[in-house]
Amino acid sequence: MSIFSHIEMDDHEQVVFCKDKLSGLKAIIAIHDTTLGPSLGGCRMWNYSSDEDALTDVLRLSKGMTYKAAISDLQLGGGKICHYR
């Protein structure tokens, strides 16, 4: 599956893939929606079984943060980062 055809990718403003060669750490940063303001979200560190699993998780989590901010009446959007090896 192409990352651009991922079912959750359509609603996201930006997705960034990062890798630190020295530590072997990988990260995916997902910004879902900044219509109401800058993105709100945290960091998840997890041992995913594949890059695809990490991508699926970060896309779902960032979208969830958009809705959490909206129902809390915050002037913020949703984002998330997942670190993994």
C-alpha cells in the first residue's frame, strides 16, 4: 500500500517522517487540522510491528486530538507524534 493512498491520509494537512540513524529511532508527525488554531497533541513511544502500523496509529490519534480540542471548545487543532524503533 502506498502511504498516499492510506485511508486516513485524506483528512490530514501534513505528515512528516523522521529517522535518526545513530539511535535507530523513527518518528511520524501528523497534523490533522489547524482550522481552529495550532495543533494540540502529545507523543507516543511504542514498538510497532511495522511502519504501516505506526502510520495508522499516528493518523488516528491526531484526528482524535482534533475532535477532543473541538468538544473542549479550545481554539486548537489536532496533531500527534509517534516514536518507534
